[in-house]
Amino acid sequence: MTTVSRGRSDLLGPGGGGAGPFGVLRRALRLLEAVDRYADGCTTAELSRALSMPESAVRQFAEELETEGYLLHLDGVWTLGGAFTLLGAQHREPLVRARLHHRLEDLRDELGAAVYFSRYQDGELLVEAVCDGEDAPAVHEWVDFRATAHASAIGKCLLAQLDHAARLDHFARHPVARLTARTITETDRLLHRLDRQPATVPVLDFQEYSMDAVCAAVPIVAGNTVGCLATSLPAEQAHRLREAAELLTARATPLMLAMAV
């Protein structure tokens, strides 16, 4: 199993925005706001002082944002990048999808497993992107994913981001059904688990949807999106799932930024 590399993943450590992927996202946003306050650009040292962050951390954030087109580094100073000119423009959706697909391909190769991006929109679970391969097979959809959110890591990760009333509405429209011997079919028990699901902890599925696969999912927050990033492994590789979930968490923030273009 590929382990989490050092470098940019070190940015998940403690800092002014808090720990975890949401803290990383907040720190990235504060960095962009700081750059925007300098009409003629600013140096890494100036950003370090403005944000009370080590220069090494500022540089890593800035380089990642430069890769995504949010920042530009010329003549020793940082300025806002061209990606901001596309905000609200007609090309936004193709750009977002292209960046999303590129990120998912990289993550599939790093994990050696299929990866998924899903949303909860208009009261339904939507699997919007799947990146798999010959050595990274996707889960066989033997029952419609939209009707089986109660039994999948993706579904439970999305439902955990909804309020109690929205969860009740979902279960009223999609009654829980037993798919495997491991499926939880008691609505009260499901609701209790969703209430207690920490936002920064991956949701795991050990053969609740299919006896052939295990899955993990982490939330993706970009604007008003209720989304998640997920991966699946063949059941015989279940021992890899927790480490894969950790890597999934570490890679969620760049995907948030890609979705926020």
C-alpha cells in the first residue's frame, strides 16, 4: 500500500486554520486574501509575517495554488493567478470537470484503487465521476446507488452532511433495504450513527453494499456543494482500507480547491 508522502501533505498539520482538511482549506483562503491586499504583489516573507505562518509552509501553500492557477510567481513576488478571471464565466464547468478528472486520475494511481466524486443534489445521491482501471476496478452497481445511500460509504458520508430533517426525508423516499448480511436496516440506528459521524473522520463500508468490495469516503466542501471523495477496494484487500482512507483525507483539500475554481 502506498503511504502518505511528505511535502505538501505536511500542510495538514496544526496551524491558524485548525487541523484536518477544512483547516488547510481555511489557511489557503487566508493566503489568497493576503495576496489580494498587495496591489503590486508580495514576497513569501511578507505573506509569512501577514499570516503568522512559517515561510516554508507559506511557500508550499503558494506553490500548490500556483499549480492550480490561483497564484502567479514572477520576479520574486506572488500575485493572483488567471483562474480567478474564470469565476462565474461560461467556461467554469468544463474547467472544473477537467481539473476534477485530472485529480482523480492522479489519486487512482497513487492509491492503486478506483476513486469517485459524488454529490447530494436535489434530494438525490449522484456519482458524478468515477476513475477506475484494469488494476483498480470500480464497484459493480448491482443496485442503484441512488437508492442505497444507507449501505455505502459514499451515501453515509453525504447524508452525514445533511440536517436531521433532510435525512428523514431521504429515508422516507428511499426506504432502507438489506443488501448483504452486514447492511444496517434499522433507521434509528443509521440516524444515530450519522449524528455521531465526525466531519473529519472517513466513513467506512465493510461489505454493507456488496460482499465483493469495501469502501471509504471523506466529505468535500466547495461552496454550496454537499460532496464526497471516495475509494473502493476488492474485499480481499480490506486490510488496505484504513490506510487508503488516510490518504484520501490528505488529498481532499486539493480537490476542494479544484472544485472551487
